[in-house]
Amino acid sequence: MIGYALSFNFSRVANYAHPSDNGIITLKRAIELKPDYFEAYAYLGHAYQSKGNLEDAKRMYKQTTEIEIDPKRFDSNPEAYRIMMAYNNLGGIYMDEGDHDRGVFYMQKAVEKEEELGFRNKFYQRNLAVCHTVRGSALADKGEYLETVASYKKAIKIFDELQPNRFMRQHLEKERHPNIIKAFESFVSQNPEDAEAYYCLACIYSVNGDADKALKFISKAIELDPNYSEKAKTSSFFN
């Protein structure tokens, strides 16, 4: 499935041959002949993105997502799943442009569309989690600690669901960010009964290699909510 692995230039498309101008003309002609041919819109968006024409790429991806689709189009038709590619790549472009709210919005849409169609791919969930951490880091830099915590809570929840999550751990290790820790420590000082926040703070300290503080905060999470005891045993943040 065409998309891009976040590593983490969000607008980097997969390493496919760049479409020729003739290919773009052919896709445009296909759309003229069949205006609801959303797969062609998605491929055209990808073609523009490959060439660095991001405004036209965004326009085509948005048109892809706005077409009403008969669910039967997805029966035994892998090309139909390009609609998730459109949401994913559109979100990625916005992330690179610094519009993190809109980027997360479209990444979330990719995941929701998968769930609606009964198709689950860790690729899109992973991308969404990474987007939440990038958004959280940017918010932490601005001192918007409440939103930082909310964004990282969402990311860590997804990371935990994607066991095994060696990639996730590696990503968070790269995202070592003192302001994120400040955000969580400020949050728990004002919300001392929030077990999830203590758990997330423990995860962050764990990937930063501070085992003592990770233990301290996971113990606090378990004290507030014993369910975190089992969660800590299964989470690769602590194993």
C-alpha cells in the first residue's frame, strides 16, 4: 500500500518511480471520464506529492476523501484502499507544514476509515501515534502543557496497543524532550489522582533510561489504579 513510513519527514512518499507527465495526463483524463473514480484522484495526489507540488497534492487528496463511495467498491478491490492513503498522506503534508492539528485530524481519519471497512493496518495507527508525539513536542515548546499531556496520552495509548512496539520505543527515545517531562510533572502536581498521567510519565522515563523514576511513577499509577500493575507487566515500555 502506498504511503510513507514516518522517519520522520512526513511528506516523503514511498520510493516508487516518479510518475511521468504523461501519467499525470492519463490520470486527469480518467477522472474526466469517470468523476467518481476516487482511486485515480488518490494516485494523482500521490503523483503531485512525488513531484513536490504539495498544494495540488492536498487538493487531490481532499477530493479523494470527499467522493461518496459505494461500499461494494471495496469488495476484492485492493485499489479502493487508496482512500486511506489519501487521508494518511494529506495528514503527513500538514504535519510537515507545522499544521499539527490538521495533520492529526487526517491521520485519525485514515485509522477510522480502516476500522469502518473492517481493515486494520498497524501502519496507519503507528503514523497517528507519531503525529501525536510531534504535536505534543511542539505544544511543550510553547508551554501549552495541558495539551501536551493530552497529546502524549493518546500516543502512548496507541503505542501500547501496537505490541510489540520496538519502533515506538525507538521513536520516543529520539524524542527525548525535557519540556515533555516538565509538562507531565506539572500536570500530576495539579492532578494527583490521574493514574494515566503517572503511567505515561513512567513510560517516558523508561525510554529515557531513568529506571528509578520510571519505577517511582509506575508505582504511583498502580497505587491509584491497580489495573496498571498488569498493564506494566505486558507493556514493552518496561520490558
